[in-house]
Amino acid sequence: MKLFDAPARTIGALDADTASTVLASAADVALVLDDDGIIRDLAVGSDDLPVDECRQWLGKPWLQTVAIDSRQKVEELLGRVTAAAGTARWRHVNQALAGGEELPLLYATVRLGEGDEAASGRTIAFGRDLRGHVGLQQRLLKAQQTMERDYWRLRHMETRYRLLFQVASEAVLILDAATLRLEEANPEAARLFGEALRRPGWLLPESFDAENATTVQAVLAAVRATGRADNVRAHMTDRRELLLSVSLFRQEKSSHFLVRATPVTAAQPMADEPGRQMLLRVLESAPDAFVVTDPEGRVITANRAFCDLAQLSAEEQARGQSLGGWLGRTGVELGVLISNLRSSGAVRLFATQVRGALGSAAEVEVSAVSVASAPPVLGFTIRDVGRRLSESAHGARDLPRSVGQMTELVGRVPLKEIVRDTTDMIEQLCIEAALQLTNDNRASAAEMLGLSRQSLYVKMRRYDLGDLVGDHDE
């Protein structure tokens, strides 16, 4: 510590009142201790601290006013300042308050000069309020824990889908959309295309004869331009015929092709393919819900995780029913999902809600894909994200991300349809908010919205909101 060079000349002798003002201003809390470590006086220099609770420390040993885990630090502060007759280093001490709360303070102690008989044997403890610092540390710790959980969740997800990629009985290739260079291929693709895949600079059209290579290039160009294209049959150079399905996806600001190739002559029933059987078992046992529907959203099949999420006792209860009966905060969200699938072929991380048959609700994220099979189907992966750490205040309600995702339809879906779906969603959200603010008082909610009660009932029936059988407006 570096002291003043000439304190007697530059500062001069200070009287008790001036000295106490200086000490109180120099710290958030200043304690005056005697030789036995008893608090004889204190000053609170911060308006943010509980003054009345701090004054309860007067006349008590400093050791008895701190948390148990801080007592050793207080002993060190008092012991070192006594031994050195000077100052001790700063230590973090938690002062105990009424009700079991703790006040984090950063303390340093100073021994008063021996020349002053009145102050002889006294020690001043300067304390700085650490609540802001501790709050930042806690937020940082929560953020680190959240990042670690998300990291391991991504690792598990990557492992899961890489396993599916490797065991799939269908040949799957991932190509760079700009250069058509091969980025990844599963074992079945390596078996189907042979040594050509290992050749540097190999391009997919090279494995087909001249006429069909042009067709493959046209399909890739169409998918790059529009995001989707019909399946195509093409003959390889060895005259084997393949059924190619190409889809486009983006990753890390670049576009990629996902190419699935199936030998036409080798098509077999699914039950006879061990790899496909394994894939089905994995999907059936997956912790995330998985649903296959027809192009209109009616359930064809679902795994056990979806039945648990939707509170169904058996898969048969879902078959033939619209997925919108469980999925979506509003009645239009399934329509938005299907519109996205028809235009882009895939949807990722669509935030919405699953409503259980017994009344429960779970926040979920949906990833979906359109499969141009015969007949065409839609696949939905539904992940429960209700347990994720939320930094938002309790009671806050975010608009569904699907509102923002609707803007992605511009240029692919007529404006009239986009406006209609967006208007329905906002209208339902406003009605729900009004009912919540009025504690489900229908008359007050209608007045708040500027509607007649009859108009409100019509809209509530349209969106399936509330119980309209027993009307209660009191």
C-alpha cells in the first residue's frame, strides 16, 4: 500500500467529526472494533444497504455477525492487522441479516495509530458492497451451466442422428450445393457407387450415362433454385437404375444437397430390410416424439414418446386424427407448418406447444420434413423444451416464433394466405390475453377488445378457447 507523502502538510489534523465523515464516505460499511473484536460503532455509507439491520450488530463480536463460512476470514483479518499493526488484505465476508439472508461485503481492516489515546487499540473495518458483483457471478454461472447443457444436448443429438445416418439401408449423400462436391456419404452409398466416391473431385452426374447425367444436373439445379423437385429415375453407367430424391438444407451460411438413392430393381418390403428395421426400432424408442402424417396433417403413425407427450394410452387413438388436435397454441400453426413444408421441404426449430388429452401443455420445438414417397408423407420430430433454463421473468409471454417464420413464406406463398394466417394467429393471441387479464370474465374481455359478447363467443368457438357451455361473466 502506498500512503500519502506528506499527510500532515497536505491534509492536516482532522477532528473526530471530519474523520468519521471521511471513514463513512470511504466505504459502504465502516465498523469500529475494539481489541476484543466487538463492534463499538458503525457507519453505513450506501443508501442501498439495510441500515436498521446493520445497526443490530452494535455491541456484538464481529465473529457472531457473520455467516459460519466467513468466521475464519474475520479471524484472519483481525489477527493479521493486530500482528502487523497496519492493514490486512481484502477478504470476502458474508454478513448475516435477519431472516437468514446474507449481505456479501469485501472487507479490509486498518489499525488506528497508537499515538491517540482515545483511539488506541481500535480497528476500522472498511466494507464494500458486493451484491452487484455476486449477482453477475451467479448469472455467469447459470449461463455457463446452460451452455454446457446445450453443448451436451447437441453432442447427444449429433450422435443419435449420425447413428441413423450410418445404419440407414438407403444410400445417402451430402453434397455442397455450390460445387456439387461430395461432403459425406453413408456406408450404403459407398457400396452403391463403389470406388468412384473415393476419387478426388468426384461429381454425382459422373456416375450416370450421358443422357441421365443431364437429367440429374437439371434436378440439382431445380432444387437449388426452388428448394424442391420431383423424384427422378436415372440409369448409372453400368445400367443400374436408381430413384433419386434431392432436398436442400442450409448449415453455417452455406447450402447443401441431401441426396437419397434407391436401386429400383432392389426395392424390397420394409420388413425384409434389417437396416430399415433397426431404424424403425430406434425411432420407436427415441426420447423425442416422432409422428408421420399424410399431406393434410392426419396421423399415420407415432412413436411412444408422442403418445406420452399427448397423454394417449395407445397409438391407435392418434391414427386418422389431425395432428393439430394436439400440436399448436393456435388453430393455424399446423397449417403454417404444412405450408412451410410444401414450399421448402423442411422446417427446423418451430416453437409451439403440445396440448395433452388430459389438459396438460408442454412447450416444444418441431422439426419437420416432407418426403416425396408414394404416397407422400410428412415427418415431425417434436422435442419437449419445457425444462430449459429461462432467463425471462416469471409470467412473461413471448409470441410464438411462427409469427416471424411466416415472413419466410414471402415469395413462395401468396400474400393473401400469409395475411390470413397471421391475422388469425394474432387475433387468437389477443383474445387469450384479454381473457387472462380479466380472469376469464367474458363481458369485460369483449369490452376490452371492442367486440360484442356474441362476436367474442363466435371467435372463441372458432379457436376452441374456454368452456362456452357454462357461461360465467360474474
